[in-house]
Amino acid sequence: MKTEESKMKEMYRETFTRVHTPEGVRSRILNTDVDAAAAESHGAGTERSRGRRTGGRRRFSMVMAACLLVVLVSGTALAVSSGDGLKNWFEASWKSWNNQELGEEQTAMIDSLTTPLGVSQTVGDVTVTADSIAYSDGYFWIMLYAEGVKMDPDEAYGFAKNQMEIQSETIEDLSWGWGSITDTSGNENRARILIDGQLNPDLLQQVSGQEAVFTLKMTDFMEHPTDADKKKLLQEGDWTLEFTVPLTETGKTLTPDDFDSEFTVPNSMGSAVVHISDMEINSVGIRYIVSSDLEAENVHGEMPTAILKNGGQVSITGGSGEEQEDGSWLMRYQWSMPLDVDQIAAIRLGSTAVDSTASR
């Protein structure tokens, strides 16, 4: 029987057959645990979806599965939700990554950012439910359930087409990038789908304190939706789930001192010194500037890891990089789960682990 990790890796391999990703990044994701992988990239307009921005600056995305338009369908309903779906997922993930139970501080942080939703729609035999969302500072995690048909815990499930629209009171399109992981381990009746992603970081200040309407659109529930040879239609149809979320901020940010590190350069079998500056860490993500002479794929080949005071480690799930006018790169990454920043002891990036509490 396949292990949970092998199933995740198989799913990521299926995704990579459809989307181009630099080889160094591709090999790292296919050989890491599930917390270091992401899937999906889309944006408003052709320029962004191709990784270009106005003014000639480039944006590289770590996320890997493109979303397509689907038909809007009405008929969503409210279902009972305790909001525990996300917490249960994170608790199981933490134990898998660190071989220990999730601490009280971490659990409290997850609870504080989570809003129960309980929005569902049934099409044919399949009911899709948005159980809960955790949101802060532009990043989100959404727990979906798909149930109603028998599923094999050893196979991958998902939708043939997906789209997410995010609109605030003043801005029509806040969408930036998102991805999903599906898990059916030990359950033949329900697929859990974790969606994570971020809002457009350039627009966050303009929507602070507002509410955003999330609209998820999905079509055709399938087995192995990204594998041309293995895909199988389980339920034809379109699902649309809509819910409103306050755009809140955690308010606490760690700002470690600037430092130098070494990044691996795969093709040269060596490493190169880079300078890391303006690092900011909060409960949902991390951002920093990388200054070096490295090519873009090597800058993005090194991913940050949070080292907690209890010895646990949490990596990133996805992110993006934006080239600056001086040739440096502004990097933004989302943690694999919300973190209590008071429990973060250090950040490891490349060859260096910097004390997160030593602020500039």
C-alpha cells in the first residue's frame, strides 16, 4: 500500500507534467515532504499569468497549477461547521513532520485565525463543503470536503477545472496565487482538500480592515484529474461556493538582523554567497530581499524554514519572487501552517540559521 508521502509525491509529479518549473525547484519539491510543495499560479490578466509585471520587472512563482474558468452555478447552502477541519489537518501534518504533538501555543494561534464556514453545494452524488478558513495578513488556508461517492484512499482526487475569485469592498480582483493538496487517507467516503494562497500583496494596504468575498468555482470531480492516462470522471457538474472573510492582521512581526548566507548552485556543484536583508516574519508568512549575482532559478532554489523553540520545524508551502530595479529579489513565502511567532527561535535559509529574535 502506498504511504501518504508517496501519494503526495505522485500527485506533484502529475502536476509537473503540465506546468513548466525550473529543474532545480522541481527536483527539490519532488524530494521533500508535503510541507515544501505547492500547486498553482494564476492572476488577473495575461501578463501576470505569464510571470511578467508592468515596468519590465519579473515575478517568479513557486506555485504550479493553472486555473481555468467555469460556469457560475447558484444553489449553495449552509451546513454545520465547527471549523476543526483545518486544525485537524495541521495537527496531523505537524506530527508527521516533527514526530511530536502540536503544542498549545500553536493550536491557539490556529484557532484564533480560523473562521468556520459550513457552505456547501450538492451536484448529483457529490457534495462539496467549505468547512473553514484561516486568514491573516494576506495569506489564507481553506479546508474543503468532497463526499458522496466511494473513493480509494490510495488514489488522487480533485476537479478538472478550478477558479478562485476574491473581491473586497473597493477592489474587484485581489487574486494572486493559490494551490491545493487532496487527502483521502483512511477514508473512502470523503476527500479533504486544503487550499492555500495569498492575496495580491501590492493591494493589501488598500483593503486593510475591509471584508473580502471568496468565490470558489469547480467543475467535474475526478480521480487523477491531472493524469491523461489515469483520469476518471466521478461526477460531472459545476460547484460554486461563496463566503465572506474579514481581512485581519496579526499585528506582530519579527525583523532579524541582515545576514550573509550561501546558496547551493546545482549545476556548478558549488555554492555562492548571498546577502539577505529586510527580513520580516509573521504568523502566516515571511518576506526578505536577496542580493546576489545568481540566476533567478538559483535564488528561488533555497527556501526558508522556521525552527521553533521546541525543536519543531515548519517550511513553506508556496510563494513568489519579484525582481527589483537594482537586480535584487523581493521574496514572499507562505508558511505551511499558521505559526505562533513567539515560538519561532530561528530561520534557516541556505547555509545560515539566523536568530529570529535579534531584531535590526
